[in-house]
Amino acid sequence: MNLKSLEYFVAVARDLNMTSAAQRLYISQQALSLQIQKLEDHYKVTLFDRHPKLQLTYAGIQFLEGATRILQENVTMINRLSEISSSHAGILRIGIPAYRAAECFPLILPEFSRLWPNVSLELVEKSSEEMLNMLCEGTLDLLIGTPTRSEVQALKETVDFSFLLDDRSYVIFSDKLLDHYFGNDTLKIKEQATAGTDLREFSEVPFILQKPPMRLRKAADECFQQAGFKPKIYIESSNTELMVSLYPCHLGAFFCRRSRVPSLMDMFFDCNAFPIKYNDIMHQTPVYLMRKKNGNPPAHVLDFSRLMHDAWDRIAEY
């Protein structure tokens, strides 16, 4: 057994698909299967049921827990030793949605890379709940997200919640979409909605929505309920990039956070971003940089945190 074998096992256990795991690991499916077989032979257990579909056995579930812990401790050790080594090598494990990373990483990584050229980044994109659990388990070093008030309250003794900004919710329309549904009233609608909208005036417009249980979808559903209408849903997706890619097709309006608006404005000259009101107050969600309270973090984690705050201060100026 070696760490590479454990990494291979964990990849298969999380995907439950040998082909996709092999592709992510850049090895052949045959080589991956052989590694799993060696582990089963070494421990004299069956880790996976192969039929009717690939799934963990009871032994596999127990092995996954142990393998995850060992790999986590290995990363922790690498980061600890980087403090006293000349190379300052390490791994920074960050949980962050891709669209947030796209906004802030260009402001952070050039300087971080200069400071820590031998520290690599491992990005995780999962649901907010999953990533918060990973942070508490120690398999993430930092998490950028929008925890609920109840989560902040429940975890305040375990997790350090460092405020970044209040991220307003916006609804995005193209000029062509507005012209199609409002005609000569488009200019008036724009003037009204620019100051904030409760969505009532858009009851006849189709929407491209995030799939439940994504938190922005939950916010959208609350707004629709308050506005008193059921939205016309053209398509639902958990992929924000797909929604953005459909913008030029003028098929429907979609929701985004404040931090995404500047890049949308740069991409589309006819983009209209209307802040959403909920109970006559601008709908917004606090974004936090989260770190588990576990003593002194490595210096590269502290530097990344500092640069993250600087980046979001710039984003908040919009």
C-alpha cells in the first residue's frame, strides 16, 4: 500500500465510475483497476461491488474513511514541513464556486504565486453544505461561501467566519429580451428596475434558473413567491456557465450575484443588471472566508487569506 494507491481508491469511491476516475487521474482504466485489485488483495476484503453497478461494500465504506484521513494528514504534514524547508512547498485546498474564483483569482494568484511559487492549489466545487462539512473535517484549508445564519451560529466555536462582502442578488436581462416583452415601455421598465425590483413587472418573461437546492435558486423562489406569481421556466441548470452562454440567445432572464455583474457587463454591451428587492429591502447574502480554528495555520494560508480580502474589497467597489 502507498499514498498513490489510496488516492486512486478515493477517486473511484467518489466517482463510482472507473472510466471517469481514470480520466481524472490520467491513467488507463486497466491500470486503475489493477491498483484497486492490489488493495483488495493486500487487505483481503472486497472494496467494491461491481454488479449491477459500481458501489462501495461495507468494507469499502470503512476503508474510504481511513484513506481520507491518511491523505488529509499527509497534506497537513506537507504544509507543516514547508514552514521549515527551503522550498516552502505545500498544497492549499480551497472550496469555492467556479464563478467566484473567476472573479477574484485573477486579482490574487499573480501575487500569491510570486510569494509562494512552490505551493499548488487544489480547488473543490461541491454544494455549500458538502464543502462546509469538508472544512470542518479538515479536508479543506479555506472555504469561500455563503453560510446560513444557523450554520454560522452552530459552527462559530469550530470555524472562523471572516466577512468579505454583502453579495446582492441581481436579475439579468438583455436589451432584446426587454424589447420583446415591453416594447415602447422598455425604457420606463429599465428606469424602475435599476433602483431595485421585486420582479412583479417581469411575470410574463421566461427565466433560466439554477436547479434546486442551489442557494441562489432558493433566493429566486422566495422572490417569486413574494411577487405572487409562478415563473415561466425555460430551462433549469446547476451550471452557471451554461446560463451565461445562453445570454446571447435571449431566451430568458437569469439570476446572479453582485460579484458576477462586472464581468457580465464587460462581456455583453447590452446587459441590464437589476438588483432584487425582497420585503422592500435589497436581497443580499453575506460572503465569508472560512477557516477551521485549529491553531496556527501555515504562512501561505494566511497570505492567501489576506490577498482574498484585498480582492473582495476591490470587487465591493463596483
